[in-house]
Amino acid sequence: MQVILGAGGAIGRELAKSLPNYTQPIRLVSRNPQRVNSTDELFSADLTQADQVLKAIKGAEVVYLTIGLPYNAKIWESTWPVVIKNTLDACKIEGAKLVFFDNVYMYDPETLGNIKEDNPISPSSKKGKVRAKIAEMITNAHKKGEVKTLIARAADFYGPGIENVSVMTESVFKPLSEGKKAQLIGDVSKKHSFTFTPDAGKATALLGNTTDAYGEVWHLPTAANPYSMKEYVEIIAERLQVAPKMQSANKFLTRSIGLFVPVMKELSEMYYQYDRDYIFNSEKFENRFEFKPTPYLDGIDVVIQSDYNG
């Protein structure tokens, strides 16, 4: 039996679709879990409570942690270490393996032009420092022989059925579909990689069920040769049959808006990801598993057909 902690998010749902290829049953854990497959077990839990986490993973062979926390640095600083400790402690007691779904915030900003698993860990943001800290907790647990762990990292992601957690969805797809301007930040001429969520779900399930994948960091399959944000807007607008309207806030304006709009304040420290090329490298995974990521044009068409076709 395998368990998804944070099963209600975009990645958790896609992962749940793929896991029946490897195991039955699957237990979906969140505050308000909903079935993805007819045979799914549902378990409601607060992952900040150690006793609830232990009950949630009871009997599990593999635990996937795909939870998303509110996009707030203070919440991340106080809550992420607690969730990670609770999960590691529970996995140790149960003898379960842990697969952690991660992002790239911990990497040195100067290496974003080719984001690889061995890039230096040197975060420049508060959120990045939290990510570095919890990744170290997970890696150390494996090194000490306490819990077998692996880390699966994705770029910013996009895909069908995503709400509120995708830059591409909130800044491009939604406003363009409503006849509004795409709302961007940074230099729109810079290239930016995006991981397609169905690919991420399939790949995470594959990693969790590959014995020799543990003890490593894996970048999930992401199409090479990404477009610039300007080009994404033009491509998506063409497919939606609307004008490719857009506006972009520079660093000063992003910070200024953040004085009044909390989410922009949180986003301002991540501005560095949008003023330079952000190119995610998943060659390690692709070569190991002979997995070809979904091309951007195909992924964009899936999103439009799923979410914006009438």
C-alpha cells in the first residue's frame, strides 16, 4: 500500500492517477481528501500533528509528500520543518520509504540557465532557504539509514485542472481566456521552463517504485528548449483565438504592488527567476528511464481542451 500526503493538489491528483499501475490500494491524505480512483482509501489528517501523520501512513510501503503550503515565507519557515519531521519520524516507525516532491528554490540563482541536480545549493530567498533546510533533513535521514528517501524536483508547472498554484495558469491562461492581458513580471524575452503535471505524476510514481532511485535527487521530465514568456503568451493567445495582450511589472513595481497585494510581496523575492533564462534540465531522468517529456505545444493544447474549450 502506498500513501500520498497532500493528495488534493495538482501533483497529488496526477500521481494518484499513475500509482494504480504499481500498487493497490492507494491512500489519499489531505484535510478534505477526494477519490481519484474508485478504489482509493481516504484519510483526513493535519500534517502538522505527528500522531495524525503516523495514523495516516499506517501500513504504507511508500509515502509521497506532495503537500503545498500557503505561499508565505513566515508560514514556510514555521510549518515546513514540522511537516518534514513528522513525516520522517512516521516513516521511520513504519519502515516506509519517502518520496518528496520539491521545487528549485534552493539552487544558486546564477545557475538558472541550466538547472541540474548537482547545481550549487545557495538560495537567495527566504523560501529558498526553507527548501534547502528541509531537503537537507530528508537527505540526512537517508544517509543515516533512518528512512530511504528520494527527492523529485520540478520546474514551475502547468497542466489541466490546476487552480491557484501555477504561474502559467494564473498569469497567462486565465486572463487571456477572459479577454484580459497576461500579467507577467520580469523580462518577458527570457526563456522559462515549465513541467507538465501529467508527466510529473507519472515520473514520481515511477521513481517511488524504483528501488535504486532512492538516495538521489531527480529532476522530473520537462521539455527542453522552452519558450520565452512572450512566446508562451503569443502561442496560447493564438490557440484561444484572442489578442496576445500582456503587461509585465519590473522589480521596483513588483515590490511596490507588494505593499498592497500580499501575494506580490511574496513573489517579489523570487523575481530573479523571471529576469534571466530559467532552463530546467531533466536529462538524468530521461536517460535513465527512456522517458520523453510532453512537448510544450502538445501540453498547451491539452490544457486548453480540458479547461478552456467552452
